[in-house]
Amino acid sequence: MPVDAALIASGARPRQSPRSTEVNDPWTMRFAAGLGDGMPELLDTRLGPLLVHPCFMPGALENPSMFLSVYAVGVTNREASAVVHASIDSLLGPATLRSGDTLVTTFGVVAAAPRRAGAELTTQIEHSVGGETVCRSRWGCVILGQRLGDDELASISKLPPWPAVPSATSDGTAAVRTRVLRIEPTAAHVWEACIQDPTHARRLSEMISPHTDARVAERAGFPARTLTGVCLLARAVSELSRTLGFSLAAVRRVTASFAAPVYIDTDPVDLLLRFWPSTSLPAGRSALFFEVRLPEQDDGSSKDAIRSGYIEWEEGLPGPGADAGGGGPTGKL
């Protein structure tokens, strides 16, 4: 059935919005473990309330919010099985999420536009603790084969104001640096197990996915299992934090477009993380652009798994310490 434009135009939200979530220590630590991130601020409970990874909300909470939002505007469960996650833009702060906090999350579709492959829906998701905002995210997803009512040329938008996304175009003077991101064959299984709240049982249907079950991936038309895009994004954020020495608590924005799937089978896959500094920075902030490239093909060409990546963080907060090629504890490139 077509997307219900009237529901989007009226600002309708799913009946499950808002929803409340208690963020506990085991969940926080397992999420970090699912990324292979061993930073003490994420794992050492002796240091006080644990820092929650900046991709925790997108990775553990926002995917179901996105699905509930598209169901609420007329997309059926069967149609939603053809969803492709296209982009994410998360604004973090001013408050920092810590274990022990109770999140209140509101969500709903705020825009829709026709695309050649289907309909692109934008879901806005907002998280707060004690009435103070900790994160606002926008998810772009394409429902393959979907249409927007009778007028397929019409776009619907109830988009509130949002900061512009900087252009990732390099002026030729920025030095591009690289790191290898190794994806183990077990990466998707570890991620799927670790992003769930361990204090709540999972349904069997939640354990069957093309990310972990090769037969399901094959029936979906994939040559192998696929790594979740947000998992890859979170791994890139952690690697940039380690490399440049900025604290994950200092991250204020993460933006990315998901361009191609990462297929994982029985052997590790080495991806290339490329990053370079932004030439236009807000006061008191550092920022860089990044992309993640798939392995080269036989003809020497390669595709991006993540393109138009952008991360912004506050300067001056203590970080984990940069490596020999990094830029010191303030995270300078």
C-alpha cells in the first residue's frame, strides 16, 4: 500500500512514541564489546558511571524506532522487509548519556520523497534524559518498490530546522590519512548479540537476519551475510577516536551515507578507512570527513561502503591518547 502522505503532513507519531529505556551497565559494556572497543571509559565501572558510546543510540535503539515510524504511515511489515538504510545524521549533546540514565525517546516520519528505486522516508528520533536532550537523529531509508500515494512526483515534508551538513569536497590541500578496519567473520554475530539489552529476553524472530544467517541472506538475494551499516559506522568512530586522541564524550555530530553492503563469509575482510580534516570549523570544535572503502575488485576499482562521513567533536576534553601518527590528546589532525 502507498505511504499515507496525510499522516506525515499532520505530524502523526507511532503509538509507541514516546518510549522509555533504562540504560544499564551490562548493556553499555556489551555494546562497546560488540565493537571491539576496550576504552576504560566504556568498560571500567570503577571510574564512575560508564560513558555510553556515541553510536549506542543509533545502534541499539533507533533502528526499531525507524521501523515503527514507517509502519505508522502506511508501510506494511512485508513492504518494510525491502527497506535499505541510506543515511544517518546524529547531533549529540548538550547532555552526555551515561549508564544508569533513563532515556525518553520520541520518533516519527517527518519527510518522504520519491526515488527511482522507491520512496525515501526520513525519520526523526529525539532522546532526552530528565528533559535535557542527549541526541537528535535523522534516518534516511528507501523502501524499495514503494510509492507516495497517487502523486508519485510529490514530496511531503514536516522537517524542523536542522544544521546544514558540511560538504565533504576536499580543496586539494588536506592530507588524506588511512587506517585498516578488519571485519572478522564473527563480527555480525557479536554485534547482533551485544546491541540488545541483556536484561530482556529476545524473540526468535529478532535472532534471524541476513546479518547472521547465511540462508536468510541468500533468500534476500545477497551473495553472503552483510554487516550492519551502523556497526561499521560505530567501528569507524571508535578508530578515529583512538587514532586522533579525542574523547568519545566530546563527539557532537556523526553523519554518514551508506553506499554499498559489506559482505562477510568465512574469511576476514579488510576495509580502508580514509579521513581528512574539514576546512570550516565551528568555534571550539574539530571536525573531519571520512569514508570507508571496500576491498579492491579484480580490475583495481573499489566502492565505498560509507561515503560523506563527517564527525565533529569539542576540543580540549581529555581523550584516550593518540597513536604515534595521531595529533595529541586534543584530537588535532
